[in-house]
Amino acid sequence: MMRDVVRTHMSVLLLLLCELLLAQSGLVSVVALAAATAVAATAALLLCAVAAARTAGPLTPTRIRTAIRDRELRTAFLAQRDPDARGRRRPRAPGRPLPTAA
């Protein structure tokens, strides 16, 4: 089904290219050719994505576990600081405001 769509878009692209080369009508044919090229490229990419999705097998549990383990190793863990721990100075209490330059 997708191959038929791609073939159809490619044939339209070829016809527009022939029109461009034979008539040389200017901007309209160039815009039409660009639109047909974009549609054909999109259809080809979609066809490739569908084919790749069909050929890929299901993920094994081992592969899933390995991915989770790798993600766990990459995750950074930062311990929270304890302000009351031994060796830490107590935070200063707010004092009177310092005079500022005017």
C-alpha cells in the first residue's frame, strides 16, 4: 500500500518536472515541483519508518534491565547537607544593616 503511494507521488513529481522543463512557465512550476518533492520525500521517509518498525523485534527483558541499570549509573546523586553536622559552623544570625553608599 505504501509503495503504491510512493510510486504515485514519484510519478506526479516526474510529470511536474517534465512540465517545468518543457513549458518553463516560471515560478508556478517551481513551487509545484518543490511541493511535489516535499510530499515524495515525506512519503519515502514514512515508508522507511514503517519498514524499520516492522523488522525490529521485541525488546528482551535482559535488554530492558541493562538500560535501566545504565540509566541508574548515569544519574547523579547529591547528598543533602546537614546544617547541624559536626564540624559545621552555625549560620550567622542577622545583624544590624550595614551602611550603604548613597
